Amino acid sequence: MKIPLEDLFEDIIGKAQRGLKLSDDEVAAKAGLASSTLNHLRTGSGTRAEVDALARALELKAEPLWESFQRSWEPEPVNVDGLEQVNTDMLGFTVNTYLVWDPASRSGALFDAGIEPATLFAIRDRRDLKVESIFITHTHEDHVAALKEIAAKTSTRVFGPSRESVSGATPVQEGDHFEIGNLKVEARLTNGHSPGGISYVIEGLSVPVAVVGDSLFAGSMGGAPNAYSLALTNNREKLMTLPAGTVVCPGHGPMTTVGEEHQHNPFVGS
């Protein structure tokens, strides 16, 4: 199933505007545009020069923002043995969860818990997996909605951010390390969207994998109106420094890679 981008042009500029705490009039003035032009851009009408001016005003990368305005880019499909994305309607949101497993031992882990338990168990049985751990990136309800039920029906260990309360979970901090069979997992603090958001970098599959919650999306990032600078810094320093082939597994929207985000993400592109 093709997963659409989480954010369109108007979402991207809205997140940047809220993060920078700029009114419409302030954005228009910084861009040297009329307020009416800003409104036209939001509805898909405008020129490259106007989009470039808006990018400068919002401190975004111009070329990726123009791609978003034109709706001309989406990431290449990702297919990695040992990784499955599950896209679920949960609490009015379309949210991603991920199953990651060691192909040799079949030991697996669930990342985030916004998934119908029956769907999880069907995938587990189809893949012949031993799901032994649940890792939570952050505690917004759409990412933990089924955690209690799944944990009650299994003997899985639960791990969650130390700065956010996850009942019964082992707290996870920056630099903690875990194993999924022969796979190695490193926790990185990527808060900003939420107070204690954790990304999990997994080594041992054919390519590195980073499960990032709502820190980073394909072509965008999670909203962080109260900690925008922190969120940007974390994404740039802790995720975008990973190898270009690293698969990025966001909480919403399609999977992508670090290399593609360098080229196509207005917030963090090179």
C-alpha cells in the first residue's frame, strides 16, 4: 500500500511559522510579499520567486520547499528484510508502527503501539516471529493506544522514554543500548515534538534503520511550536548525521532515507 506524505506545503510552512512564532503579517514582511500572496501560496498559486522568498523568511531550504509546493517528490519505496511498517487508523489518526526482527533468530520487537492487537498478532504469526520487546518513541496517545492491551496479552518487555511516563516500562535514556536477537539498538534523545522523544537506531540488517517517532517525517518534521530550535538541532545532529542509506521510519507517512531527506526536506536538507 502506498503511504502518502504526512505533510504538504501548507503544513510545512505552518510548522515553521509556529516554530518561529511569526504572525502572517510578520512572515509576509520578512519575505517581502503581500499578505494576499501568502494566502495564495497556501492554496497552491504562486511563483518560484515567491516560494524562494518564503523559504528565506521561514529559514527553510528553498529547493525542497519548491518541490513540496509543486508536489513533485515522494521517497522511493523501502524494502528491507527484517523490517515491516504497519499503517493503522488509530484514534482518528493514521499512525505507523514497526516490527523489526533478526532474520536469523526470528527475535523481534514492536516500535510504538498504535496498532490493533489482532493485526500485530497476525503479522507475528505470519512472519513466525518471537516479539519480545516493545519500544516506545513518545507517549502521544496515537502511539501508545494499544500498549496496555498488547503488553497484557504477551510477555514482552516494554521500554519507554525516561522523560515521559510509560506505566510499567523500563526508562530509556540517551545512549542506552539494547539487542533484538543479533541486532543492536541505540537510543538517541530527539525531543522537541514531545518532552522526551527517543529515536532508536538499529544496526545489523542490510542497512541501518532509525525509528524516529514524530521527530522527522519524509519531507518534513513533527510539529514543535514550544521547542522548535531544539527539535531542529536534534534532527540535524542526531538523525541527519547517520549514513545516507539509513532507512528513516517515521510515526506518520512513508519511510524514507537520510540521503533522501538531505535532498528533499526543507527543514534539514543540506
